Amino acid sequence: MAAGLSNALKTARHRLPSAAVRNYSIPVQQPAWGPATCGASGLDSSSGRAAPLSKSNNNTPPVIHSFTQQTRFQSFTQIRKMSSSNSRRLNIDNINPHVRAAKYAVRGELAVKSEEFRAALLRGTSDIPFSQVISANIGNPQQLDQKPITFFRQVLSLLENPLLLEKEDVLVNHLGYKTDVIERAKWFLKNVGSVGAYSASNGAPAIRQHIAEFLERRDGFPANWQDIYLSAGASSGVNTLLHIICADEKSGILVPIPQYPLYTASLSILNATCVPYLLDESKNWGTDINTIKESYQKAKDAGVDTRAIVIINPGNPTGASLSEEDIRAVLEFARQERLVVLADEVYQTNVFIGEFISFKRVLRQLQKENPDGKYDCVELASLHSVSKGMVGECGHRGGYFELVNFDPEVQAEIYKFVSIMLCAPVIGQCLVELMVNPPKAGEPSYELYQKEYRGIYEGMKERANALHKAFEQMEGVECGAPQGAMYLFPTINLPPKAAEAAAKEGRTPDEFYCMKLLEATGVCVVPGSGFGQKEGSLHFRTTFLAPGTEWVGNIVKFHKEFMDQYR
């Protein structure tokens, strides 16, 4: 049966139920990108680090190796020796090798060490040269003191404890609840039910209907609630879609570089092929359709069946928003090559320069302009989440994806896949509804909601500009103006001696720099190699979510001392 399914997939390209996939890697024109590469294989077993771009001795294409792995500590080596010799069934050598090969730098060695520092500070350790840890490595707003939206949390509190609704007078007269909070909670309890019960596997129908209405308001085109799937954050949606799309050992996905490492890590676990395409830093990290076409063609020449293209808009880690012209070019290319478009749009409200334009809106406009059906088979999956923007509710794990122009039989397989996990967290589903259907003008909670929402947005923009201004003062640091999302991704030009010192520790120069920054200041950022970067360039990604400015000054001071030490 599995073999028959695999053969059917090869002949019916757009019917994409998942099958087992093997790892496969593709060549990229040199110089393609630096120490971070986009494959899922290539670990040097003797060192645990990724081997360089290499050619095999047979007729297989050159191999692109995985993201660099941090040097293992002696304690880890000791643990590995112990685990290999004890009586346990599992050890590091016999678990799933694709999990071992996956890299996720956002929560990698630097993040682990930052938490060790945090724990030491809580214990009162006095020999650490800073008083707090700033987790600028991850877009986790409420960890960095972003306050939750009052309306959202009040509604959720009533859903978690409906008995509170028996004392409406106390809620309104003594606890500051507005009447529209109470009405919304009652609507959820009537139309969704208890948040402690499973919902439909693709999400509560009433919530999906409200998401469809939001999409219609946003884009000006109809949306079908039956094409919407609620998920445990956008990451869960990405996982679902990649499982469906990647069907055999040569299934390829075009991924932007730099990119959010969720994509390369997921493809590594699926043992599928990452087809990297470089964003253009000289043009504010815009997409270059010619670069995309070149990457696609090289993969095709290597025998890779490239099935989809990932677009992160606004970008992570770059923050860049795509123009309508760029979106049209991507959709036209997807039409020509029959590519599924995965539009990661979780930062759509975090835009400082330009405007957010959804892929759905542009695709529907193209369909309207071409009534001959030219674009009716362009498959689009767009994703959104409560984790980012002014909502910032990462821990509640709420998100959704909308499917456009998908084959009904494929959608049935997607439903089956999400059913295996039963359903997304129902409290997270409710939060999605609140995000897409907030208080309206004239309603009791509207004024406070607007004040909180605008306050978070303006504060984020102000901190982004302050951080950018600090980077402009730093020797050898180049950074474009903040465009959106939650991050800056500056280029760092380090002295040769710094690169030599990094090599002695078995690190790339950007990893070395970021580790020294953490050890000196408590500020945790992510080296550019964790996201992918052009060969010969170095970057790091930092959020601008942390409150205050002292930590920014500490970065400036550290950078000067670092440059002086290694010049």
C-alpha cells in the first residue's frame, strides 16, 4: 500500500499525503552562504560539528551540510560514554539520527547557558559580572515584561472558571470587568463549550467562522471557515503542512536565508531537502526572484522534486515586509513551477516601515484579474499566531492556517493528520478568536484595549529605534533601519584575531562573539549562523522586546572592549 501511494504521488503532484522520507541534500552555487548551511546531514561524527561543503566520490551531487553544532563540553562527552556502556535501551548513538541532526539555535547552547546564569543569580551567586539575564534570543514578549491585554485575560479567566459568572455584580462593580467581557465569555461557553474539553480536530467551528470574517475584512475577499485549521501556535501548523508536503527522499522546500530555524529543523527531522535561497541584504532583505529561480533550477538539476516555497512576511530574523510587486512575482513563479506557497505571516501587525500585504489578498486579486483560471491551482497556506504582535501570548499556543486552492482529498488527509493530535489547546483557540475579533469602537472595553495595544506597539518601535541607534555607534556593525517583526539582524565585522580565538574553541566567529557577550553582560542573542547567512558574512539576531536601555548600553560597552582586545 505504501509503495502504491508513493507511486501515485509521483504521478499526481498536487496530491500530497505524507510518506516516509529520507534525508537528501542539494548543491548551491558557491559562494552560497557561510558556516550555517541548509541541509539536514553532514555531521562530522568525530567532532559533532558540521562538515564543510563537500563532493562525494561517486555520482551523487555535492552535499550541503547542516547547521554547525556547538562544541560538546567535556561533561557531555562523559555522559555519552556512560550512556553507551550502561544497560539502558536508548543512548545518543541509537536514537533517531534525524532528531540528532536537527539544529535549533534559538534555544541552543547560548540559551541553555543563559538559563544557568539566571539560576545562579537566583541562588545569590556573587561572582557573575551582571545582575540580570536579558533573553534577547527569542520572541517571548511576556517573559520580557510585555503586559497582557486586559480584555483578553479577563475573558479567559471566566472561561477557566465559569463559576465567576454567578457574581456578575462583583465582577463589574469591584473587579473592573466590563459588560462586554462577560458577554464574550458567555458566547464562548455557548458556542465552544468548556475549555477543558476537546474541540473538533481542526478547531471549534464558531471560532473558525470568526477567523474567516476577519480574513474577509483584512483582504477584501471571501474566506471559507472550512478551509481554516486551528493549531497550537503557527509552529504546529508548519509541522502539519511539511508532513503533508514532504513525501519521499527528494521532496524539496525552498527556504529563505536567513530564516527562522523551525523550517530547517523540521526538514531535518523529516529527512527532506531544504533548498535555500538568499535574501538580498543590500535591498533591506528583500526577495530576489532571480535568486529563487537559480536555487530552484540547481535543485531540479540535482534530481530534487521541489514542491513548496516558504515566505516569512514580515521576515524573521530580518523584519522586512514584502511589496505587492515581490508577492506577485513569487506567486507567478509558484504558478509556473506548481509550487505550494507557505506564507508565514505571524508578524503581520509588527510593521514599522511600509505595510503588510497578505499573500491571500494578492492571490485573490490575481485570480480576479485572470478570470480564465490561470491562478486557480496555485496552492497557498498562510499562517498566523497569538504569540507575536501586540498579543504576545506565546505560552497559550494558539494559531491557525488557511488553505487556498487545495485539492479536497488533500485537505481530508490534513484533517486526518491533525486528528492524530486530537485538537489544538482550546484556551489557545479562544485567544485566537479574541485576537481576530477584539473590542470594537463604542464597546465598553474598546478604549482600554486601544490604549494598551497602541502602547505596546509604540514601545516596541521606540526600543527598536534605540537599539538601532546604538548599533550605529559600534565599530564594524552595520544594521538597516528597523522595519518590523521583533528583531534586528546586524552585520558584525570582527578582527582576524577574534576569528582565530573562535577557531581554537571550535566555534564560528559569530558564535564566539555571542558567547563572550553573554558571559560579560548577561545579554543572550543568537549568532547569524543559526539562521543561515551569506558566505563570508557574520550577523547576530536580537529582539528589541526587553524594557529599559541599560542592557543596550552594556552591549555597546562590551563591543568596544571586545574589538580592542582582538584588534
